[in-house]
Amino acid sequence: MGSMSYFIEGFQNERPVRFSAQQLRDFTKNYVHKVGSGGFGVVYRGRFPSGVPVAVKVLNSTLGKRAEEQFMAEVGTIGRTYHINLVRLYGFCFDAEVKALVYEYMEKGSLDRYLFDSPAPEKIAFDKLHEISIGTAKAVRYLHEECSQRIIHYDIKPENVLLGAGLAPKVSDFGLAKLCDREDTHLTITGARGTPGYAAPELWMPLPVTHKCDVYSYGMLLFEMLGRRRNLELGVHGRESQEWYPRWVWHRFEAGETEAVLARAMAADGKEREKAERVCKVALWCVQYRPEDRPSMGNVVRMLEGEDHIAAPRNPFAHLAPYSADSTASTGYTTTTATESDGSSARTGRKTRVQN
């Protein structure tokens, strides 16, 4: 526990407050209002004496050292930051009885609730989804480019984009995050990080990792906002095949058949359609196979806001098995299987304005 004691003592001058276990019981009225749970613990709704609502994330005590690692990751990263599009960490509790984190409460829940199988009254207009995409991008830009030390989140996905009043987005869950010096161009990581389906290819291979892994995850998030569906869904009739939406989007884009993509996005008018087309191109750039071909998050924000021209993206899936039109005959989507590749196919094509 020596390292943990040293960590907490060294953090006392930072913004978050250290709460006692009794204070947490008071805030939550003895943990009566559970609002969510996950592998690392349970989240309860509470309230400060001032009336400010809070979310209290109680870490799973059975995780042992993993709970300590998540605690230090969250407090040591988000605890040092402040941005309108990042969930604010008010404080923490770390003692023999309870290990918990106290965050601002986001009343509208997470973005996945509104994207996947939500009832019609909860569908978000694409114009608002575009705003959410920009707010989320600004949060990741801040982590990568504006903090004193760069922060790599490692787990950008709809479940970690929380919505508040007016559906304003805030990025949350820094349990996998890592601080790194700006001079460090590559990192060596131990253990798997990220969520399958969102994690960049290099995270699953013995390759150097950079902050561009967050850009890839953000691109996968954009596809799900564009399609209002999971990128990966089980095939029809219970078949074991799986449909991968991003590759389907690429082949519609390549063929000049973006109408189906815009229809799925529910882009209602000319203005929304133009924004949806922009999101489509940015998503395709973000998921380029080679990290150096992906844009910076600053560039992403400018492209989404219409400030930067978006060059026609190259095929981000050239390293996969050839696309078969036959596989899409019944579903409109494709079944893909990764194959061995040296990435050379991604090196072709003209230069673009996308910044690295």
C-alpha cells in the first residue's frame, strides 16, 4: 500500500477532494439509488449537502490490485483536467472500507441509449448528433493536445460519452487512461486495452502505440452515430456470420452511392445531409489502418466544423480480405475476415491535407 499512500499524498494539492466512507453514505443515503454497473464496480446517484447531484462509482473490492490501478488511472488523469466536454471528478474515497470516485451526475445517461434500439421519441436529430460528435472530438483533442501531459483515453465508445442538459456530451471513464510526455512518440503497453470493435488494430499486436489509437476509436464511434446501429451485429437468422457496418459504408462511398448511408443517418434536409457526408468522410479517415495516416483530433474538429477541406479518403480496409458483393445480397452488408497484411496497400494514393 506504500505506493498508493504516496500517490494519494502527492495528489492532495490537486482539484479532487478526499471524502470519507461516511460522507459517501450520506451523499447516497446509504447507496439506495443504483444507476449502473460494470466490471469495475457499481454507480450510485447521490447528492451533496448543497443539493448538487453526483454519481458515486464504488470500485469492486474483489478486483484487488486492478481496482487500485483503475483508481490511480482515473484520479491521476481526469483529476488533473478541466474541460467542458469532460466529466468532472469532484473527489474520491480510498480506505479499507470503500474505494470510490465521485463524479458530476449526467442526467441523460450515455449516448448508446439513444443510438441503439431507442424508441422513436428518444431518437436524436442528426443535427444534434453532429453537435455531440464535435463536443466529443473537442474532449479528445484537449486530452491529446492541450493538457500539460498528453492523456491517451484508450476506450472511446458510446457508453463512455455521457449526456447532460441539452444533450451536451462529456467523455467519461478513464480507468484505462494513461499519461505520457509529449516527447514520447510511441508507448509500450502491457495487457490488452480498449474494447473490441473500437480498439485500434495496433492494440492487439506487438506494435508501438500512439495517441492515434484514440482517433481510430473515435472513428468507430462516428460510424455508429452515422448508422444509428452497432458496427458489428450478428447475422440474420442466427447465422454465425457478422455484418461490419464501416466496411459497408466505405463501399457505398467508393461507388458514389452515399444515399443509403444518409438515409440510415436520418439526415432530414440539405444542411443535415451535408453534415452527415462530412461525418462519413471523417470517420473513414479516422479508421485508417496505419496510425500515421489518421488525422490529429485538432484536424478532426476543424473538418467536422467545416473549417478544413476534407480530401477524399483512401480505403481504410485494404488490408482485409477482398470484398464480395455476394455476401451482401441478403443483408446489404458484408462479412469480413482479417488477413495477414504488411499494410503496403494503405500506402498508395495521393497526399492529403490531413495532419498527423
